[in-house]
Amino acid sequence: MATYDGLFDALGLRAWCDQGADSGPMSMADLLAKTKGDKAAEISAWDLPFPSLDALHKACSAIPQSRDLTQGLETGFLGIRDALRVVIDPLSQPLSWMLQDMLWLMTQTPWWIVMPVLFAITWFVTRSWKIVGFIAVMLGLLAFVDHYHEAMQTLAIIFVCAFVCVLLGVPIGIAMSRNDKLQRFVIPILDMLQTLPPFVYLIPLIFLFSVTEPKLYGIAIILYAIVPVVRLTDLGIRLVDKDVIEAADAFGMTNRQKLFGVQIPLALPNIMAGVNQTIMMSLAMVVIASLVSAPGLGVLVLRGIRNLELGVGLVAGFGIVVLAIALDRVTKASLARIDASQASR
Amino acid sequence: MTHTSNTAMAEPRDESLPWADEDAKRPVKVSIRHLYKIFGDDPKAALEKVREGMGKPELLEAENHVLGLSDINVDIRDGEITVIMGLSGSGKSTLIRHLNRLIEPTAGEILFNGDDILNWNEGQLRELRRKNMSMVFQKFALLPHRTVTENAAMALHTRGFARSEYEEEATRWLDRVGLGGYGEQYPHQLSGGMQQRVGIARALASNSEIMLMDEAFSALDPLIRTDMQDLLLELQAELHKTVVFITHDLDEALKLADHLVILKDGAVVQQGEPQHILLNPNDPYIEDFVADINRARVLRVRSVMTRGKPSGEDFAGDVDQNENLESVIARAEGAMDKRYRVTRDGKPVGTLDMKAIMKALVPRKVEG
Ligand SMILES: Nc1ncnc2c1ncn2[C@@H]1O[C@H](COP(=O)(O)OP(=O)(O)O)[C@@H](O)[C@H]1O
Ligand SMILES: [Mg+2]
């Protein structure tokens, strides 16, 4: 006897319930319960189980068990998987190539070329020798403790993913800023991407792509990191002084002239703040993505956790902190440079 | 002729030109006909109510629509400064933005050189804004990321000229408004008054015949404001633009206006020659406006004199028709019984009694 037998009897559903009785395989728990005998009738109100699928199934076998639900989802997902892949695979293939090429480029080029190039980029975006010196010390430190290769892998992934985020995110943000309907539609999606723990959307991605494909972690990182650049582009353009926009209209600017000559330049501080956050979130995600075969420092952290190799994990963790500080400094400095040229607002 | 700052008040400029005669009107440049603007979800339905006579407060109460403008008819004449005055919220900004169609009207016509711009397409409208009408804004609205020169050349740049082509023109106008040498600075490095000079240079550099100025000087300190008013009059004496100037300040209006339009709750309560409005206000609203004005300084001899060939011999002297009353009173040393002969360009055109001056100094009340 199960707890909710009485309920189905009272509702006159007994016949319906027993139709498909004993058709499903028994779970271990059911078997255990069977062997304990029919003590269920003596259950006190204190132990009343929640009328969950499993509890109701005991009383009425026509009601599915929870594991049928998960299984159904799985088969359903596998069913549409091939169709999805036909669409998503070619779309995301360039991402795989970009990641592979960038990884190859940054790890195979000798360090005495890569490091000066990185310093040059730093100089170009910050125009500050202090920051360049800081980056030189940080990278030198990492290379000195033999984490150069992993650090370059991590950086390569971040560069590619942040680049794709900006490439997609800025136009999406611009479109949102010009269309209230689109904004109302996109904001809940951004909210969802931002609130979902990254582990959760790794799951469908693993089903969709094979773990050996770089685009698997590429997509995971981009989904996670694209949110701030979209949001802040939208916000930045909406916050552009209405009076200045009116002046642009009054002097006969076309929409194009207004967008590229006024709105984007004036929204640039906000857009760059978004890029900064996007880069930082890419870094956070690239560590988690080592679970799905993303190479780099995250792999070492993971090894530290799995094998309890405390030293390996700590040094790799320190390397990530160093990269985080370096990336943050560089993007913040370039942001400050943009802000300084527009100090009036 | 040029003006000195303390006597330059409300008078037709370019007296040397053929149409300087007070009675000869200049050609109409822009004509606003039966213009209505109603803000809200269903302006057409609300328009019917307004045409049936519903006022601004009732419309807001009953229909939840804002009456922006109601049956506006104004002629803006070539080469004149038309000043639109009214309290804040009276619809001044709304009205001026109709002239270049930054705001779409609910009903009415806006004739530019006789052509209704409401029928124009986007391309024509853009040409109008680029070539025929420029605008100066209360909060300057300069592009903060462009230099002063680039800002001044905004209209030319928008029209597709390269820097090498527009630089000379922009620099010339910056020099003209007194900003020579500031070309490479950014707007935020300049004071408010200087920023508005850039705004004026920007409007002038577009070489448009019409300049729309929405409370262009309202954000400036009083002294700088006077400077800017003088600058505008000086430029106007030289360039003869068609200027539409908005202000909530009667002193400014009287100083600048050739034609004064007074707005209240979206409707024109009175328009005409400023001196005439000052002497014959037709509404208590305008009386309130003119009550605190120094009338002796604002009113001109020509507004209070008796026209016609002077007769008799007992004149205390000659006064020019464009002198203000203050200077005549000073000359008469307060005596009430003197009579003056009024001249224009040295020729007698009328007589002025000191009694007429005294009468004009007391505001006239509207009956009822
Ligand atoms: N976009 C709008 N929506 C609703 N009401 C508006 C809008 N713009 C202006 N108004 C209303 O129209 C009236 C006139 O405004 P405005 O032209 O800005 O006045 P002013 O420039 O004389 O201070 C005000 O009552 C204002 O609230
Ligand atoms: Mg206004």
C-alpha cells in the first residue's frame, strides 16, 4: 500500500491507474521497498511524503516516475540534436578555426617574438610605459616558473573569445539601443545568461558538440562573456546627450553619420567598460571551460584539484590572478585614456 | 549703421537700405499657418476638441493630451530678428522645432519661400537643415569629442567637405565671433560664453540664410549675455540673416526684436512691433511681463511722437526719432512743458510733447 492509494480510489481513477501496471522496470529503491513489506499504511502524518512523481507512481503506476522525465528530456534533446547541428555547426566552425589558429600562433611562435608583440599592443592601447613595464614583469614571472606555454594558451583563447564578443555584442547593443522592442526581447536573454551558473549551460553544449572541438568551450565562454558588452553598448548609446543628438539632426546628419560620428564615439567610454568586463569574464570562464578540454592554466588548476597536487594548483591559480590583473590594468588604462579625451561630460 | 551696446534697442536695422522705411515690409521668408501640435496617443481626436475651443488645462484634464501649440500664425520676414517670447512651458521650443521639422505638427502648414515643407521627403528636409536653416541651442550641444574648429565646421563636414576644404571657412567664422586661436581646443576647455560663441560660429559657417536660436543666451551669466546680444546685433547688421530667437526674458526680447511674438499656453496672445506691444498690451499676461521694464530706456521717440510736419516755433530743440525717452528726459532736465522737433536723418518728421513721454512711462491697463 502506498500513501496516496486512497486519493486515486476516491477519485475513481483506480482502473486507469492499473492499466499499465508493472510495465516499467523496477528501480532499486522500489525493490528495497518491496522487501520491507507493506508497512506504508502505518505512515504517520509526520512522515507524509510530498506528492512527487515518484510518490504518486507508487500509488498509481500510470503516472510516470521522475527518471522518465529526465530520460524523456534526454531522448528529446538527442532527437533534435542532429537538426541543431546542421545549423549550428557551420555557423560556429570559424570559431574552431580561429581558436586553433590563435593557439597555434601564440604557442608556436618563439617567446622572444610573442612577448615584444604583446608589449607593443599594451603600449598602443595604454600609451603608458609604466603599464608596459608592469606587464613585462608579470609575464616574465610566469615564464620564469615555466607557465609561459599555458599562459599563452589561456591568453589566446581570451583574445579570440573577447574579439568575437565585441564583434557580435557591439552591433547587437547598437540595434537594441535603436529599437525598444528588440531591447525588451534581448534583455531577458541577457539576464538569463548572466544568472545561469556557467556549469549549467555547459551541459547542452557537451551534447551538441564533441569534446574535442575547440568551439565547444569557445561558445561557452562567449555566451557567458558577451553580456556586459551588449548591455553597456546599448546603455552607452542611449545615454548620449539628447541635446547633442538633436544638434546632429538639426544640422542634417544622416543616421549613419549620427551613429559613427556622434553616438558611437560618445558611447565609447561605456562600450570600453563593457569590453573590460567581457575580457574579465572570459578569463573566469576559460578556467571553468578546462573541464571541457579548454587548454591553458585552468587545466593545471583542475589537475591540482583532481590529484590533490596542491603546489601545481596554487602556482596555476597564481598565474591566473597575474593574468587577470594584467588584463584589467591594460583595459582600464585604455578606458581612462578615452575618458580623458572626453572629460567634459 | 552700427550699434553701441547701451542704446541699441528694438529698432529696424539697415536704415540705409531701401526697405528701411518703417511702413515698407520685407518679404516673408517662412510663414506658419494654422499650426497645431498636440502631444499624446491620439492627437487627431484631441485636435477636434481643441478646434471646438477646448483650452490647454481642460485638454490635459479631460483627454490626457498636452496642447503644445494651438492655431499659430506667424510670418517670419527676411532679414529680421523675430523673437518668440513666453514663460517656460508656453511652447516656444516646440514652435521653433517645427520650422526645421525636428517635431512633426498635428495640423497646419509651414511655408518656406512659399513651399510647404510638410510635403517634403527626408532628403529635401536634410538639404533644408544643411543649407537653409541652422540652429543654436540653449545648452550649446557641441560635440564634446571634436575640436572647436571641427565643431564650427559641423554643417560643412556633414555635407561631405574634407578638413582641408572647410578649415579656412570655420576658422574665419571663429575669428569673427572672437575665438581666433581656440580652434584646436575641445569644447570642455572653454567657458560657457565661449562655447556658445562656437555654437554661433557653427550656425554661421553653415552659411544658411535662417538661424534658429532656442534660448541661446539663457544659460549664460548676465554680463556675458549682454556681450552675446551685442555680438548678435553686430553680426546681424553685417549679415542680414533671418533670425528666429527664443527667450523668456523681455529685456532681451526688446533689445533684439524687429518682430515680437508672445506665446502663452501654446497660443499667440499678441505679436507685432515690440514698441507697439509695450505701449498697447492687449492681455493681462503681457501687462505682467511689461510691468517691470524700464520704459524710459526701452521706448523710442518715434513710438510716442505725433507724426506730421512740425508746426509752430516754440521748440526746445531737435531729437532723433530713434533716441530713447531717457535721453530726452535728461535733455529736458525734468521740465514738463517743453516741446521737441523729431527728425529722421536730419529731416523733421513729427513733434514730441513732454506730456506724451510722461503718459507713455505709465503702463496702460487693459480694460476689464
Ligand atoms: N515630447 C513631449 N511630450 C509631451 N509633452 C511635451 C513634449 N514636449 C513638450 N511638451 C509639452 O509642451 C509644452 C511646451 O513645451 P516647450 O515647447 O518645451 O516649452 P518652452 O520651450 O516654452 O519652455 C509643455 O507643456 C511641455 O510639457
Ligand atoms: Mg524651451
